[in-house]
Amino acid sequence: MSSDNLLTLNLKIWRQKNNKDKGEIVDYTIEGVSPDASFLEMLDILNEKLIAEGTDPVAFDHDCREGICGMCSLMINGQAHGPEAETTTCQLHMRKFKNGETIVIEPFRARAFPVLKDLMIDRTAFDDIIASGGFVNVNTGNAQDANAILVPKENAELAMDAAACIGCGACVASCKNASAMLFVSAKVSQLSLLPQGQLEAEERVKNMVTKMDELGFGNCTNEAECEASCPKGISISNIARMNRDFLSAAVKAKS
């Protein structure tokens, strides 16, 4: 590739030694970045430069780098996962940025997501919410025939759409209240829409919503920032479904 096409970027990156450190924005300049490089590859290049200089590299989460695991959660110029819609940070490419551009890179900000180091956050709260949902009662004997349990096509598609949630936390980071309702509603919906999830449906939604509140997540004010920032395009209609299920479960529990 011609050197004329390579990018020089000014990076403003949040550096924080641990969760007790105050933290600060540190400026870096990086040269020779290919427009075809992914955002995480660009950070790799920066870290190689820092290591060569004897400086502590920037800590950031990553795993599959295929947009599946949700680990690569970063705020890029104030947007969760960056400027491209329905794209995770690891799928974002540097051609979305201009030569000489300044890029501000921060971790997701939420009380329930404490910063561990630099751009790494602790998302254990999401695991706790999932665990509070319990299990699904199923017959673990011989596998049933594929058509033994009939599921309406619309429900199957809605459940699959909800199950696409990768738990990255972009919905929380984008919400002014740090609400986790899009995440929780997606996890509730993917089971409540299917026959296999009906037996524990009422207890599941009550327990997961209660745990969400206990962990310090805020409430939803219907501004749809969560849907706009979700890399998997999870619909806020799931929140409405969860609210209906929760209200129904609460009324039945009192009767």
C-alpha cells in the first residue's frame, strides 16, 4: 500500500492503573496505520510501539474479534463501538476515520461496570443477572423430533432476534441512566417467547429485574439510545414485552 494512503492519528486514551486510581486522558500519536486495519489492530500497533519504548501498553478487552463475544466494548468519540451502526469495535475499520483525525477512546461508563484497568471494565453484573434467571426445565432424555414442539414462525424469529444479544454492555454505556433493560429484556424474551421457557417465565422475569435493580443499573426513560447503539440491532420492543411479563407476574404473585 502506498504510504500516501496510510493514516496518522491523534489518540486520546483513558489510562487508569486500577479501580482505585483516578485515571486520566493521555495523548498519543500513531503513524502508518492502514485504512484496512481494524480498530483493535490499530491499538495493537500502538501497544507494540509503547512496549518498544518501555511504556506500559494500553489494556483493553478482546477475544474472538469476529463480533460475537462482546468483549471489545469501547466508547469511541463518545459512541459505543464507534460511528458505524450495528458494528462491534473489533469489526470497525480505520477507513471510517480521516488522516490526522483525533480519536477519543474511553471505557464504558456505568457504576455497575467498574474500570479494572485503562479500557477494561468488569461486567460481572451481567453474569449475575443471567444467573438470577435460573434454569429451564427440559427433558434431558432422548432428543425429541424436530417438529414435536410447535413454535409459531413469528415467535421463533423474535426469539432468535433477542438471542442475538452478545451482552457487550453498549446499551448501558449509551443510556444516561445506565439502564440494562435492553440486555435483560433480550435475555427474558429469548426464553419467554418459546414453549420451553414458559414454566419458569414468571419467576425468571421477576428475579432478573430485581437483580438488575440490586446491582445499581438505572431505569429506562424510553429514549432508545440503547437500540441505536446496539451492535446487534436488538429492538426496544423487548423492553415492552419484559414490562408486560413483569407486571403480569407481579399481579399474579399478589393474588
